[in-house]
Amino acid sequence: MSATPMVNDHHTHHFDGSKNVFGFWIYIMTDCILFATLFAVYAVLHSHTYGGPHGKDLFSLPFVLTETMILLTSSFTYGLAMLARNTGNKNIIIGWLWFTFFLGLSFISMEIYEFHAMYVEGNTWATSAFLSSFFTLVSTHGLHVSMGLIWMLTLIYQINKHGITPVTKTKLTCLGLFWHFLDIVWIFVFSVVYLMGAI
Amino acid sequence: MAKHEPEFDVDTGATYGTHKSYATGFILSIILTLTSFYLVSTGAFSTLHLYIAVGVLALIQLFVQLVFFLHLSTHSKASWNLLSFLFALLMVLIFVLGTLWIMYNLYVNMGMNAMSM
């Protein structure tokens, strides 16, 4: 045992983000299970319309396809932001993040528009078990996307302030996992809720 | 792709794609999404076959995005990511298939018609 106090240990220690990224990955996996339960509930209740409208009567497929394409494109542009992490030019990352942010915002705006249109026609979460499970599943995804958007704004601020450091790079990577994961969940919402609902 | 050793970032321990891999994933996802949409909107197959086709296309897209966007690989350095993913997948299958199985049995044995409720 050395008697020398290691006073400089804190300053010389290199930030290792690998555990943060792995820990975040574990969180994403638990989120998968959350969505699985909501999908299971939807699969059981989707035919319980209580005399109200079926998915077929409510959904506009071209509208939802547009939402899907917007979210898919935002996943791609986020990838472009991550690819710029080693260029040393933070403005490229920030530019793509803003691009992704506005695509995400368009997606959420379209979703709110859709929900509002259903609500004013009297098709609310209280109408039937089908609509309860529909709103729970789709808005849980929407809530995740909204949280991702807030996180993206804070990340843009941090990268602008601190530049590309191991810490901001780790945060960029975690949000990337989150954002791509939400795109995958949406593929299943699009396929199971909207496309299968329209068959 | 398997030819190339994945590059692990020194700061984050994560692997990232290349412009080519992101573009490949993006284009494949668009093709798969449009195919599903086309099949359903034109009613190309019978009802059962449409359900199967949309389900299979969604699973293919899950695989495409896992590989090209999330960079899940079988590389030994990332084995814990893959292992936790497989465990989560098992849980997801148990929850979803188990729920459908038990609820279907309930409807059949209680003489309830799921479509009329």
C-alpha cells in the first residue's frame, strides 16, 4: 500500500461512458417489456368496441404512413448527427439534431391532431375498451417521443456549450439508442394497430 | 459487413455505423414500410395472409433496424448487449403470446364471442 494520497486521481481519470451506455441499454430493454404489455392488452381488447367504431372506421392510413415516414427519416438524420461526432465540428451535430428535432415535433403534432380529431367526434378513451387500449399504447409512445424531444433540446444546449467531449458524446449515444428504439416501437404500432386494424 | 471488425468508440464503448450502413438501413426500412402499406391498402391477399405478411414484414424491419441503426452485433465485446436483448425478447414473447393464449382459452371455455363484446 502506498502512503501517497492520490489527490490528482479525479483529474487524471479519463471519463469512461461505456457503463452509462450499457446501463441505458438495459433501461431500453425494460422499456421493451413495458411496450410488450401494452401491445398484449391492445391485442386482447382491440375487438371490444362496445358497439362503437372499429379501427377500420377511425384510421386514415395515408396520414399514418406520413407519420411513419417522418419518424423513420428522423431516425436516419439522428444517425447522421452521430456520424459527425468525430469530425470535431459541433455545428454539424447540432444542425442534424435540430433537423431531427423538427421531424420529431412534426410527428408529435400530427399525432396530437389525430387524437384531437377523434376526441371531438366523441371517440375518446372512455368510449370502449378498444379505444382505451389504443390511446394507452399510442400515447405512451407519443409521451416517450416528447421526452426525447425535450432531451434533444437540452443536449443541443450542452453540445453548444461544452463542445464534443466524452461526456456529451455519451449522452448523444444514449439518446440515439432511445430514438432508434422509439422508431422500432412505432413500426410495430404502425403494423399492428393501424395496418392490421385496417385489414 | 461481417468482414469488418466493428469499431468501438474509446469514450462510449459503443459501435457506430457508417454513412453507408445508415443509408442501407433507411432505404430497406422505407421499402419494407411501403410494401406493408401497399399490401394492406390494395388488399392483395386474403385476410389471414395479410395479417401474416404485415407481421413478417414488421419483424424483418425490426431486424434491419437492430443491425443498421442500433448496431446490435454478435461480436464478443458487445455480448452483454445481445444477451440482455435476447432475454428481453424472451420476456416480450412470454407476455404477448401468453396473454393471447390464456385470453383466447378464456373466451372459448366461457362461451364468449370476442368479436361481439
